[in-house]
Amino acid sequence: MQTLVSVGELRTRLSAWRQGGARIALVPTMGNLHEGHLELVRLAAREAERVVVSIFVNPTQFGPSEDFASYPRTPEADRAALAAEGVDAVFLPEEAEVYPLGRSAATQIRIPALMDDLCGRGRPGHFEGVATVVLRLLNMVGPDVAVFGQKDYQQQLVIRHLVRDLNVVTRILVAPISREADGLARSSRNQYLDPGERARAPALYAALRTVAAGLAEGGQSAAALCDAAMAGLQEAGLAPEYLEVRDAATLAPADPVRRPWVVLAAARLGRARLIDNLLIP
Ligand code: AMP
């Protein structure tokens, strides 16, 4: 497995692979890899002959009071896990490689209809940071396919939107949410939970499932089901930010005659901010 830190050496390596006829898949990550990331890598390997995984803790997607400084960084363990998966290259750029003109001069990308709601409300500027780094990585690698996780539902919609709107040729694939045995969605931030919090954390996914079951049963409105689920989360000791049923394609308010829907939630628990979602076919 190659470890590459500059765009120059990345491009040299990629063009040799392309000349050999290989398709290239990119899996962008912030590192501290867990089984959920490795499932993205496996999906990438089924779609392309060469797999590149990027590891970059992107400063522009963190708010000023968020965990950029303390975000877990484990490059050696990550490299070992990726090598064991047969990944061809890990791209570990420095900030100056990703933001060559400096962060303050960085080109902004805004998609108001998708970025300002739900997680964008609690994390202003977050999706602008995600979009700018993902577009940079897509331009650096020029992959045939890039793989993201459904865990970050709003994020994958932002990425699909910018790729369609800006005519980026990369095909976007989204892998299902990887969960612990008790239902908690895997996340690098789960390690912020102390044992008591960790025991309460599966309440988030349970709340989504309760709402989905209520919708399937009928009789109660989505709003009433979400209100009850929010109250349940509070009783379980979580501090919910939002829990809503939305149109799965646009995140607009759910329309009774337009499916699929998605139930999305975010909640604080101790030092962690947990997110999760569930598609309603
Ligand atoms: P991150 O390193 O947290 O930025 O995540 C990198 C990629 O992995 C993103 O596309 C995430 O959506 C995806 N991902 C993270 N956790 C999970 C999970 N539990 N299941 C599926 N995909 C995930």
C-alpha cells in the first residue's frame, strides 16, 4: 500500500494505474477508522480495480467550539487496517495541500436549500466545509467512483447535489449504515461516551424505529410521533437537537403522497453529538 502526501505524487501514481486500464475508487474519511469505514472500502473494491482512501481531518467543517483539536487521530492504526483490506493507496495530505491558497482564501460552495436545515442549523458552516473538501478531493483524485456512508444522510445529499449540479464525472455510491450489535451507528465520536452514556446511546436508533413503526401503523401524524420520540429521548438522558420525517430525496417536509421518506435525528449525549437516520420506503 502506497502512502501519498502530495497531489503531485498522487497524480503520478494514479495516471500509471489508469494507463494500465484500472478504474479508481475514492473513499474520503477523517481517519480513526472503524468497521463502518471498512465497509465503504469493501464496496469501493467491488466497483474499481484500485482503491484510494483519503484521511484528512478537515478544519473547515468544524465550528469554532467543536472538536477539531481533540478529534481522534490514529494514522498508524488506520494504515494497518487499510493495508489489511488490500487498499492500494492512502492519501494523507497536509492542510496546505488541500487549501493551497489558505483557508481564508478558499472558494466557497453553498447549497442553501440543503445546507441550512437539520444538522446545518446546529452546525452553521459545516456543510460548506464538507462540500469544499469533497470537491477538492474529487478534483485531486478524479476517481471513477467515490463512496460515502448513509450515516451522514444530509451530507450524501449535499455531495450528490454538487456532483450533479457542477457536472463532476465521478459516480457517487452510498453504503448502508454500519451498526453495533445494540443498534448504535458506528462513529469515531462514540469513543467520547463514558460507559453510562454508551449504554443509553442506542435510544437514538430505537426512537427512529419507533417513529418508523408508528408511520407504518398509521393513525398518528408524523409530527405527533416525532414529538413523542423526542420526549422519549429526553427521558433516556439524551438532549435531542431534532427528530424529523422528511422527503428522502430533498429533505423537504414529508409529503403524504411522495415517498420514500427518511427519519433523521441528532442528539447530544455527554461530549458526543450523535446522528442517525432510517429510510421509510
Ligand atoms: P468520517 O471519517 O466520519 O468523516 O466518515 C467518512 C465516511 O464514512 C463518510 O462517508 C461517512 O458517512 C462514512 N461512515 C462513517 N460512519 C459510518 C457508519 N456507521 N456506517 C456507514 N458509513 C459510515
